[in-house]
Amino acid sequence: MNGEFITDYPYIYSYAISDTITLNAIPKEKNVFESYYSSDTEFLQNPQFSYNQAALTSEDTIIVFFKRDKFSFYVPSSFTPNGDGDNDVWKPVGNGVDVTEYLLEIYDRLGTVIFTTRDYNQGWNGSVNLGDYYVNSGVYIYRLRYKSALGIEFEEITGPITLVR
């Protein structure tokens, strides 16, 4: 309570009459908060829940509901790495991606790998292996291998990237 993590249930907490107890549900991996339910309230969508009881003794049951995080992935079709600060890095983004099981490769038109990363947070800036040589405008191919946070099997997708300078 109030900054402590509760991992054992049921949890008994003693407090003074004027104390306010704030509960904040923090989902474990691959889950998102859905709602609270207390014996004296209806379902609450707000993950902050304050409970203030003026009686000397009180008992309440608070149930927290979690649901699995939905998996989605977006892969941009083009980018413009011209140094203007807008759209300078090409990077797929997803929700519910297992970031420890991620591989991104970019190929030129001859099939040579010009960029590779296992870091989900790293995008491609249009250079060869993040070096000083930048490729020309054109169409490049990406290969993306990943696992959803819920899945067991690897997924692989490929497609074109249009680079415009």
C-alpha cells in the first residue's frame, strides 16, 4: 500500500481513521489493466482507486481485472532521411512484441544485407550498417523476424521500403 507492492492475498492493512489508501494496479508482463471492482462500487476503468474508511474496523474486497495485451504491428512503406527531423528513420513499431526475439534486416536490390539489428528500438537511417555511406533513393527490401509476446512461433514478414531523398 502507498508505494508497497502487494503480492500475497488476502492482504490485511491497518490504518488510522484519516488515512487514505491509494491502490494502483501494475500489470505483469504481457498484460494491460482493464478495471477494478470493489464491494461498494461498480467497475472502474481508472487504475487509480482511493479508499478512505472512517470506521474503526472495515473489510472490503477489491478485485483487479487484467487482460492480455493485443498484438499489432505497423511497418511503414517509405521514409525520407534528408536530415529535416521528419521521417528520417525507418522503423517498424508494434504492440505486444517480444523485444528479446527480434531481427530486422534491410537488403539492397542485389540481395546484399545493408543493415541488420536485433534491437527493437533501433531504426534504419538509410546508411549502410549505420556507417558514413548513405544509399541512394530507391526501393529496398526488409525482412523482419519476431515473436509476439503471446506467441511461441516466430513470425517473418518481408516487403519493400521506398527511400526518398
